[in-house]
Amino acid sequence: MSKLVQMKCLIIGQRGLGVEIAKNLILAGPKSVVLVDNDATKISDLGSNFYLSEADVGKERADCCVTSLKQLNPYVDVSTAKIDDLMDIIKTQKVNVVCQTEIMMGGKFLDPQEIDAACREAGVGYISSQTFGPWGYAFVDYGKEHIIKDHDGEQTKSFIVTLIESKEDKTVVTVHEDKRHIYQEGDYVSFREVEGMKEINDLQPVKIVATTTFSFTVELDSSKFSPYVR
């Protein structure tokens, strides 16, 4: 929470996705949010940005949204900036994170790779996301030290183990034949309630390096552990 209230964010784009991010972020309570969208509001924007009205058509989208967004949380400094000032804002570290939801603005291509490179050099977090009807994407770069181990965001799955065997410097785990596992190489697993080989219960999550239908191999040398019982 202490990090959130000190966070300074910049959002590129105030169409449907951008304004939804801005709304939720401002309600959460960061220190400041800067909106960048110098494109003129179109009639079609009214269907996705609920802070725009017909009176805003022809005016810059960010300027039309900022007053309503400010009212969501008086403790958050909400302002606008020009796209031409983006690189200066990043290089001088006036924000902690940049969220890009548009790649075209003012007829110019806003190269995500170029913006990401500038953010990484300045030590600023970078998030890129767009929606295309029923699908979209998200890309996150918080520097070399930022590692994501959860590749799909799905809830943790549990499976019943029937055998654990030490094979050279690896460990092979077999699950019950009534329920095949869904793990993939690169996933991490932890163990609970294993009898006999109790040492494996106290370990941090270990990496899966190979899988078959009912077994998987983890990056763990268990040769000195007690024999598995159940």
C-alpha cells in the first residue's frame, strides 16, 4: 500500500481501455496519474469512453476526460500532457510507470519498442496493452530483475502423488492415474503431506523440467532424502 500511494503513472491513450485503466487506478489511490491523448474525440469514442459526450467531439480526448477523472479521488493528482513531451517525462523520471494503450496518435506511430527501451534505460516500468474486440494482449517490462513465474494467472491446481523417485540429480513425481496433471515445463510445484520423504514438504517451490501424461520431473536432487512412503 505504501508503494501505491507514492506511485506516479502515465497512461497513453484514453479510449475504452485507457480510460478504464485510468478510472480503476485513480480509485486505487496512487500519487499521480498523467493522461496523454491528443487525438480529437470522435462520435465512435462515445461508445467506449463513458466520460465523453457529444459536446466533446473534435476536442482532445485527454482534456475532455481529466475533469471527471479528478472527481473520482481528490487525493490523486490527475493531469494531462502532450505526446511530444513523453520522452522527456520518461527520461527525467517524472513518472514510475508508463502504460501504453495506443500505438497511433496524431497520425504518428508510437513505437512500443522505442518507448519500452526509454523506460528501461530510465528505470521506469512499462506496460503495453490493447484490445481488439474479443481478444487483446498485455506486455510488462519492469527491468531485468522483474521475473514473472505465473505464466497464465490460473488458480493453483493440486494433484495426488502416488510415487516420488530420485533419478540422478532430478526427481520424478508420479500422480494418481484417475487425474492426469496439467503442468508444463517451467511451472513450479510445492509438496504437502508427503510421508516418508518428509524433507520435500519443507522446500520452496521447485521447477518442472520435463513432463509426461501422469508424471513430471522437477529440478531437485532428492537422493539424500528419506524414501517415499505415501
